[in-house]
Amino acid sequence: MRVGVGVMDWALAAGVAATLLVTGQSGQHSLTSLDLFGYALLAAGGLALVARRRAPVLVLAVTGLCAVGYQAAGFDVPAVAYLFAVYAAVRAGRRTITVAASVTVLAALPLAALASGLHDTGEAFARARGALELAWLIAAAAAGEALRQAERRAEEAERTREETARRRADEERLRIARELHDSLTHQISVIKVQAEVAVHVARKRGEQVPEALLAIQEAGREATRELRATLEALRDDDTAPPRELDDVPELVERARTFGLDATLTIEGQRHDMPSAVGRTVYRIVQESLTNIARHADAATASVRIDCRPDVLVVHIDDDGKATPDAAPTPGVGLLGMRERVTALGGRLRAEPRGEGGFTVQAHLPVDPTS
């Protein structure tokens, strides 16, 4: 889009410059040094319009000086470029300086016509009016102001829509937080308390605590922490992630308590990365290890994280029962992983391996602008 706007600016500037030069040549000027100077001012006034969006006040000054200059050189050419500059300056909101510049140019044009030495005072004023009609000047300023007001109203309408959408999103967040609190907090608390009571009783009796019971106890504690962090994030709209890349080793260690031979390898040099990337890495590893423990019937799992300058690669393999001929149906967890990765501009591959087992590979850009 920026390329298109630049091309349009150059096309307009070149068209105005060409029109001014053709109009100047119709006066049958000779190629004296003064005439050449006038032609240069005609071209410069038109070509200056290419910068009218970036520097409207500067273009206003340049086109005004060029108009006065080629009038003084004896070129009876309308100040078309200055009218475009007035439109651009008013559209940019520089109304006061535009009025001041226009008054100055209107006063200078008759003097420039007199300086050319070809007309008397009456003819000079008539020539100046022909070069810059007041009605056209007002029309250019009015057009710029009308478009500026329209753009401002459009921006206000867009801002209102964004604020309304943000308010509705906040209301929905609070509703989800209440639903999660009402539906999950009590059940998880019961599981956590019951597991801790069972562990306490077993130890008090001198019995060996089953590994499964210890895993349930730890999972209940972790679920309580995760739920509390999630509820706080929903209620407070806190963007600080509760879990990131530094917490992945804890996930792998916890997976071992379920009897899974899990390993973790982190390669490359870690760089600063967006918090959303670290949070996504944690969730991918968490969901993958949970699926392996629940559904894969696997004995081993490997987690590899490759930190590259522009991308972070997460690779999780297991030796479970999945085969290419009997691929598991994607569940909510896998769909959630894919949505997280896609939202960051990355890509996810999750499928059975040819030698058996399942693989999850995610490529996450570490540059937030990519």
C-alpha cells in the first residue's frame, strides 16, 4: 500500500510539473538565463508536491516561493502547485500557518508581477489574480479541511468500536473466570485434599506410599497453582505469563513421576524472546507430555528445544503405540496447540512417526515483528 501511495505522489508531482512547464512554454519565452530560471522554478514547484504528505508545511513554503519566483521571471502561469500544497497542509491540520502563508503569497504575487517589468500596476494585480484566484484557494483549503474532518470522524468511530470490543472482551473474561472458579476450583480442591490425606494416613501407618498417589498429590497442587494463575490473569488482564521456558525442566521432571522416561535437551544460545513465545513453549511441552502419559502407552519421551537466532524449535517424540496407519483423532489439546502456534506466526506438525510413536514439532518466530 505504501508503494502505491508513493507512486501516486510521484505521478501527481510529475503531472503538475509537466502542466506548469507546458503552460510556461505557451508564453513563447526565449532561452535567456532568466527564462531558464523561471522554467526551473516551474518544475521545482510541481515536483515538490511529492513530499506533501511527509512535510506539508515545507512544501507549502517551497511551492509559494516558486510561484512568486516564476511570476517575477515573467511567467504568467497559475500557481497550481501551491493550491495542491494548500490542500495538503489543511488536511494535515496546519490551518493557521496555511492562512498566514496564503496571505503572504497573495501579497507577494502582484509585487512579483511588477518586478518582471512587463506590466504596470493595474496589469500586475490582474496578472496576480489570474495566477492564484482567491476562489480556487478557498476551495482547496475547504477540500482539505473536509477530508481532515472525515478522517477524524472515521478514526473516532474506529476507536469507539475498539473500546466497545475491549469492554465486551473484559466482560467475557470475567464471566469465564467466574465459570472456571465455580466449576473447577471446588473439584480440584477436593482431589488435592483427598490425595494429601491419603498420603498422610499411609505415612502415619508406616506404609509405603504408592507412586501413583504421590503423582496425584503433586498434580493436584500444580493444578491449583495453574488455576489460580489463570483466574488472576483473567480477572486482572495480566500479560505476565505464569509459566515460561525456564519452567520446562520442571514439566519433564514431573513426567518422570508418572513412570515415563523423559529427557530434555536445550541447544543453542537463548536470546530475549516475547513472553508469548515462552508461554507457548511451556504449553506445548505440557500438553504433549500429558497426552503421552495418558494415551500413548509410551515408555520414553524426548523433549528437544533448539534456540536459533530467529526461531525457536520445539521437538517432542515418544515411542508409543501410534502408527501412520492408526493416527489418533486430534483432540482439544492439539487444536489448542495449533491455535497458539498459528497466532504467533509459526507452524506446527503433529503426527505419528514412521518407526512408531508420535512426534510434535513447532517452529516459533522469536522476533515479535516477524
